[in-house]
Amino acid sequence: MRPIQTTPVKSNLTISGSRSAVAAVLGLALMSLAPLLAHADEEARSRSPALSPGFRFTETTGEALFASACQGCHMPDGKGAVGAGTYPSLAKDSNLEVGNYPVHVVVRGQRAMPPVGAMMSDAQVATVVNYVRTHFGNEYRDAVSAEDVKLARPEK
Ligand code: HEC
């Protein structure tokens, strides 16, 4: 139990005095945190879906686009990988039969897959999707078009 306060005026002074001390210490602490917080904010922004704001893939062939934008996760043979994450195989992948599905996944992302198509033109997305649908043991010859990609883009 705390003793009942008998000298309100004096104790008020001490309280407000210690309050401002606390405020000063807190202020200093927050000030020293500021650069850290700014850094965290920067990191959060660099993790946005567009990976690096303003970045665009410049490759134009399916092979080159796949190498730059897809194989880091799906592997050069398209067979995917399991390790720190699960990257599904695109080889002999019956999910690619309906062309709109891979188009959607590439432009909108899906769970752990980022929307890498956000950094490509409609024609580039169509090209890389058509490449995947006709390589790695896939034989889906009904090509998707840039127009299909345009329609699949999320609303801005
Ligand atoms: C950062 C890693 C990463 C990159 C880069 C990436 N993917 Fe993926 N991809 C994934 C993951 C993870 C999944 C599984 C998503 C899920 O859980 O539904 C996936 C799923 C897919 C699927 C669905 C497969 C299925 O059988 O349902 C397709 C198609 C696909 N990716 C194509 C591509 C293409 C084409 C590119 C390049 C333009 C690409 N991905 C780039 C990680 C990636």
C-alpha cells in the first residue's frame, strides 16, 4: 500500500517534474528511433508487388522473359523447387490448358507468387505465357493474345 499523500502541492510539482523528464527521455528515444523507422518504411515500400517501382522487363522473347522473370523461382527446367518455399512445376502442367489461368497468375500474382506481369507490357506477358504453354512438355498451341492480357489486368 502506498502512503496517503499529505502534501498535494509539493507532490504535484514532483509529478509534473518527473513527467517532463520522462517526456524528454521518451522524446530522445523516439528521435533515435526515427532513422530506424524510416528504414523500415523504405523496406516495406521496396517489398511492394511491383518489386522495384518503375522497373520494367525489357526482354521481348519468351525464352529471355522466362529467364529473367520466372526461372528464379520455377527453375530453368520449369520443374519448380521445394526449399525455403514451394515453387510449383510448370512442366507438363495441365493447369496451363486454359490460357487465361496462367495469364491471370502472371498479371495478378497468386499467394506466394508476385504479380511479375505488372512489370511487363501486355505483349510481353502473352509472349512468356505462350512460351511456357509450349515448352517444358506442355503443348498448348492456342496462343493467348495481348488483348487477353489487357482484359485480365487488375483495375487501377
Ligand atoms: C518469386 C517467385 C516466383 C516468380 C518470379 C514466378 N513465380 Fe510463378 N509461382 C510462384 C509460386 C510460389 C506459385 C504458387 C502459387 C500458389 O500457391 O497458388 C506460382 C505459380 C505459378 C503458376 C500456377 C501453376 C499451377 O500449376 O497452378 C503459373 C502458371 C506460374 N506461376 C507462372 C509463372 C511465370 C510464367 C512466371 C514468370 C513470368 C512466374 N510464374 C514467376 C512463384 C513465382
